[in-house]
Amino acid sequence: MGETNHKYAIDQPSIVAVTDEKGIITYVNDHFCEISKYTAEELIGQDHRILNSGYHSKELFAELWATINNGSAWKGELRNKAKDGTLYWADTTIVPFLNKDQKPYQFATIQTVISGRKKGQVAHKETFEELSHYKYALDQSAIVAITNKSGIITYVNEKFCTTSKYSSEELIGQDHRIINSGYYSKVFFKKLWSTILSGNVWKGELRNKAKDGSLYWVDTTIIPFLDKKNQPYQFVAIRFDITKRKKVEAQIKLSNKKAIQYTQVLESKNAQLVDFCSIISHNLRAPLTSILMLVDYLEQTKNKSERNEVLVKIKPVVNHLLDVFNDLVEAIQIQYDTNLVLEKIDLNDCLKKVLVGFDTQIQDCRADVQIDFTQAPVITSHQKYIHSIFTNLISNTLKYKSPNRKLIIIIRSFLKGKNKVVLSVSDNGLGIDLVLHKEQIFKIRKTFHKHPEAKGLGLFMTKTQVDALGGKIWAESQPNKGSIFFIELKHINT
Amino acid sequence: MNSYKKLTLVDDDEIFVFLTKKMIEQVKVIHLLNVFGNGLDALNFLRDKKNDADLLPEIILLDLSMPVLNGWQFLEEYTKLYPIFGKKIIVYVCSSSISSTDINRAKSINEVSDYVIKPITIDKLRELVKF
């Protein structure tokens, strides 16, 4: 067979080469030169291996030679290397030409370049392998589910099943709501859906419910897969179990809260301690100093009338000291009364008892006492403290009344919200300059008036009692107009 | 100039005022100018006489625990007022408090010359007016 026959047999632009029985090239067509970038002169006389890219195994070539030496055609895909080092894949057919003894005396190699396709296939295979590695890794660590665009589960991995305790059969075809723990509002899920439906990734922490009712926390990422129109056609949800972390977080939160509470208690105890230090230093030491100075004076004075003058001054100081002392003991007692007995208190009854004690004073100054407990006639609280709070506040209104006008005292109770009750005691007396005394009004030994009976313990005591009841106390006042004190307490509906 | 020193007593403790008066009578070099039962009355007096050096005291004995304006509140206003006075005034904080918080606080104020713990004796009073 001659050259013309080969050329005739094949369609352009095939790469055609003819070798002798040993593989030495005897003919190449133009296309061969074009693809291999060798000239015909460079190729002819060379072994076909000149094009070997070293990619294929020895076994492949052994099989190739065995086939063609046996008189059969060989078909396959080979990767060749051009002169400049570029690689190209070629769909290859090698046909042996046999002599009379049925032995091949030459071979025709017909190739079609498939580089592009082959490359794509290899890349595809590699990508596929990589992807399955990723999938494996993901399945090992994450809870994975795929849903269609209406939220119906179409795929779950094994971890999803072990965590949710449902089988994949139970899950597939179901809505994701099967694991909803009811922890979040409708609005929350609406937001989630609007995020992913608009093509955005949603990230967040969710609390889910397993088949057995147990709850688990998952750090969740939902990725929408978009079609050509940018519409999501499915969602992939990747979740990580963070139940343990959540538990630890909750514990930390709780201990933080406790720590803050303890700190607040400590701070208030510390403030009280400073107050007590101050009481001992001023309120207790001052009358003792007076007694000491009086006694000193007595010792040095011989004059009888002077001695008598001093002698009568001692007893009131001792009495005052006793009063301060008693108040102090009571104040300390309040701090230690932790289990207060709460009972229903009829405010009218309670106030009546308090007012009995001020009967003479009220009559003397013809004070007008107005009472309005209609909004909250009964409260649940500690009888002794409420009695004492009223006593202190009413005593103040009488002590600090204005000399220029008739005293009007208004005592009220009213509801604040659903579970608060406020008691108020107001007067039209001297008032307190709150700009000057705001910080100190409820502190110990603070007196705001030049009154001989002002010991400065009354409001401190009242505040201590209100604190012990878990309430709040505050005041509004204007100098020479009057004051109003408010006490807010928990209201237990009966 | 007067030969004796004028003293203003700012204290609400009647016993202390009574006995201090008695002691001042015995210490010949002092004249008790006036007594105020709280910081505000004392401050009003000083404000009133700020341009009249002869009518201002040379010594102020100041209590801390007082109604209306206490000793600290008095000092806050007093330090603002002091540069206007045309004379030197010595302020002694005189309190029954032995708390170091009070003592250190008083001593940190420039206008306070010393902190005197009650009770005070006649000897202590003599010492205080020797300057």
C-alpha cells in the first residue's frame, strides 16, 4: 500500500504517521507536524516515542504493542508531548499492515486531537473526587439537610438523623418544622425565610427538638441554591451541634448574674457599714463627748449655782444618747430580718393606729389629715414596717410644718401597673432643698432643719425598711412649699 | 486693732456651745463674736461682712455634723468666698468624729488649719488661739 492509500483512507484533519515494524517513523502528514510542532525532517527516522509524554504506564504500551504485533488494530486515548512541551490528548487508532506471513511490516497511526475534551474530563474527575472528600468531611462534622424551595426535606445526612433521633425516612418529605422547638416567634422564621428566598445566606443559632422531645442547639447556615433566573430552587442547611456550648454559656450567664447580685448586696452592705461607722463616730460619740465635757466642768467648778446649771444639762444628753442607741439597734435589726412575715394589711386600720400616737400633736396644730386608700385599700406586706414607715413620715410632717399656714397632710395609696402599689405622704410644710440634699436625703444622721428633735435617723430607718421589703422610696419637695414621699411596694393581688 | 481675737463658733450642739462659751470667758485673749447652729447661717454672715475685715472673725471653730448645711457643705462655699476676705481667717474643724475618713478629708482642704477632736479642754483652746 502506498502513500496515496493512507491519505485516501482518512479524513482530514487527522494526524497521520506511518512507522516501520520497529516503530521508526517513515511518514508524517502536515497536520502531524502542525500539532507536534516538529518538522517532517525532524520526525522521520525517529522512534514514535519522541512524542511520549511519560503519562501512560509501561503496561499500556506493552498491551499496545502486543495488540498490533498480533495483527489487530489498537484503539485508545494517548497523551502526547509536542516539541515545545505542550501536551495534547489524541484519540488514537493504530492499524498494522501485514505481509504474506501475516506479520506486520508497518503501522499507520491515525489520531484526532481531543485535548480540550480530555482536559475537561480529567478536571471533572478531579473536581468530583475533591467534592466527595468535602462531602465526607462535612458529613463527619456537620448536620446537613437539603430542602426544596417550599421547605420540604429532600436529603439528610447521617448526623442529622443521629442528632434529631429521626430516621431519614421519617424526615424526607417532611417540613423542617418537624424539629421546631417552639422557641422562636413567627416573626423570627418570617425573617429567616425572607432572607433565604431573596437569595441570601442565613446564619444564626437555633434551638431544635429531637424526636424524643429533647432539645438541642445548632449553629445554622442556610445556603440557597439559585437557578439561572436567580430564584432559589433548593436550600442546603449546614448545622453544628452547639448544645454543650449553649449549656456552658447559660451557666456562665447564671453565675455572672449571681456574681452581680452578690456584688450589689456587698456594695449595699459596705455602704451600710460606712454609715454605721459614721453613726458611731458622730451620733454616738457626740453625746458622749458632751457628757464628758459636762463632767469635767463639774469637777472644776466650785460655784454651786453654776454646778446646778450644768447638772441639769446631763440628763437630756443621756436620754438622747439612749434614743440614738435604741434607733441604731432597731436599724441593725432590720438588716438582719431576712424572713419577713407578709400579711394582708388594711391600710385604714393601720393608719388609724399610727395616728392615735400623734393625736395630741395633730389637735394642737389643728392639722388637716386627708386619707384616700380607695384605689388600694389592702396591701400584702409586713405590718410592723408599714406601721413604722407611716409613723416616721407623719412624724416628719408634724416636725417640719410651716409656722405660716395650717398643716395639711395627704396620705394616699394607688396602683402602679399591675403589680406595684404606691403609698404617698404629702404635706405643705417647710420642704427640703433637694438640689442641695438629693444624695443624702435617706442617709443616716442627715437632718435638714433646725429642729431640736431631729436625730437624722427617721428617713434612714424608713429607707432601710422599704429596702427590706424590696421596695423603692423617693421624694419630691420644694423649700417652703412642702414635701411628698412615695413608697413603691410589690402588690400581690388578692 | 483689737487686742483680742474674735472667734466664730459654728456648731449645733447646745452643750458644746454652752461649755465653749464658759471656756472662752476664762481665756482672756478671745472674744466670742457669734454662734451659728448650721453652716448656712454662718455662711450668710460671712458673705454679708466680706468687705468689712474688722467685723470678720480671726478664728472659726467648725463642727461637721449639722443640719441644713453641714460642715463639708459650708467649706465648699467658704473656699470660694475666702479670697474675697481682706484678712487671714483660721478655720479649725472641731468634731466628735474620730473617723480617719473625716480627718483626712478635712486636712486635705487648704483653708482648714487643723482638725480638732472633741472634747476640747481649756488648754487645747489656749493652744489653738496662740498664733
